[in-house]
Amino acid sequence: MSVRDDVLEILDDSRGSFVSGTELAARLNVSRTAVWKAVCALKSDGYNIEVSRHGGYMLAPDSDILSDIIIKKYLGDASSFYTLDVRDTVGSTNAEAKRLASDGAAEGYTVIAGRQTGGHGRFSRQFHSPDGGVYISVILRPSLSPADSVLMTAAAAVAVAEAVEAVSGRSASIKWVNDIVVDGLKVCGILTEAALSVETGMLDYAVLGIGVNVTEPSDGFPDNLRGIAGSLFSRTDASADARSRVTAEVLSRFRGYYAHLGERTFLDEYRRRSYLIGECVTVHSGSSSTPARVLGIDDSCRLIVEYDDRTTATLGSGEVSVRKTAKL
Ligand code: BTN
């Protein structure tokens, strides 16, 4: 780690209290000038660091910056799998990760941003990606057929739902196939995009994209998302490192499921957290909308539905979208 990273780690551990330059220099075995340069670098990266008249430094308690150092602190053993590339704002982390993957970036390379200006979701829909959220794209190189790529999305959905509960204490459901719902509002969307190897017919790489609304955006949600999108915390009740912590909790849990993807260790939990099983829905496919009841989710993460005429069908996530309707 660099002196900058070491200084940030110590200031974060003492967040809200001053640490003297002398103590920092002694603990890191560097000069006070090196500490000062590190603090200047952190400040120019946007960290809110106060400097006391007596030469002490303090990371402000409410300094909410997405940081690779803080994410790594919470990542634990999974840290060795990931290479974190944390940015302030990007067009789309998925687009950036796809570009890097096709240039040869290794599995585990992860682009993380605090805002996206061109985030996208399923069926090329726009994904609103304001401040307060965290937008994550992980490059994966699994030995998987295209049909099985939905397993990555489903494993990630369980990882996010568990992470949401661990950090916010609020219970999270999974709306097949890729949305996380808290109190009836969507707090996260997941989009896995992949490139095929023409020789093998298997995936060359996949990019797993996850967008979580951690804190309410500073301008609120736009009118078209009111009553649809929600966030884990209000602007006043999130801890300063909430976005870094959510990121780490998601990534470490996903790593565990991904290591045994073929065994589907996530699947029982995916079904248990289903927002749709037993519910009445409308199945949208092309221009048609058909009412149905959801019976279950099969081992390939397809939705099993029963239509009003009692016929059943298994639906793949690439073909249809499903909306919950009120029970009659
Ligand atoms: C959806 O709701 O349809 C899926 C939304 C997926 C959004 C994430 S945010 C990180 C990554 N970058 C993108 O442009 N999209 C995904």
C-alpha cells in the first residue's frame, strides 16, 4: 500500500478524532513531509480532512467517499479475488468493464463508481444512477454456456439481498430475476452482459453489473420513479462509509457463491426470498401481456407460471418481464 492509503486507513479508523502528524509519521515509518503530501493527495481526491493548528489530521465523520481502502477493509478473504478500480463518475460501469474485458482484463477486475451518467438495465432501459448509489461491474471469466449465465445474476441477487440486510437491517426480497426489493420498492438492479467465444460456444467473459441505491439521492428520485424506486437509508441515517460497506458485503458474498456456481448453493435462498412465488403477475412478452400465477423457480432460474386456462410454462429471463398484480 502507498503512504496515501496507509494514512487514509489510520484516519478512517479514528474517524472524527484528530491524529497528529508525528504519530502518523512514526506509525508508518515515514517523514512528516510524506504524511503531509499524502494528506494533500487525499484532499484533492475529495476526502474531507481537517487540519488542526497543532498539526493533527481528522477525517470528517460525515465524509462519504467511496474508497478502495475502506472497501478492502470490509472485504476480508475475498479481497484477493478482486482488483478494485474506484471512480467518481463514469458513463456506465458495465460499458467500461466490457471495454476492459475485451482488452484482456483478468477475472475479478471490478469497476466501481459513485454515479453513472449513462447507466443501462435490461432491455436497454435507462438505469437512473444518481449520487447516493453505488454502481459495480465485475469482470468474470467462467466456464459457462450462455444459457447458464443467468446463474451469475441469481447468485448476485442473493448476495445483494443478504448484504442489504446485513448493512441496513431491513429485509430484502428478490423480484425474479434481477431486482432487489425492500418494502415494495426497488433498491437494486442487476444486469449481466456477456461475450461469446465463437470457437467454443461458451462465454468468453461476462460483466456482472449491480446498481444499489444506498442513500436517497440529493435531488430525490424523479417523478417517474416515485413509488417504484427506494433506497436503503435516508440522507440523515446512513453511516459515512455505508456505500463502501455495501459494496464489500455484496462482493464478498458473491465471491462465495461464484466459487461453487454449478452447485447452485444460492438457489434455496433465491427461492426463499422470492417476491413473486405464489403471487399473481402479468407476463409481458413483445406486445402481449398475459395474466398468470407464479408457481416456482426451476433449477435453471426460470420462472414457472400457470395461466388462467390452467396451462403452465417456464419462462426465461431474456424473453419476458413480469409485473406483480394485485391479488383478486
Ligand atoms: C435493471 O434494473 O434492468 C438492471 C440495472 C443494472 C444497473 C447496473 S448499475 C452498474 C452496471 N452499469 C450499468 O450501466 N448497468 C449496471
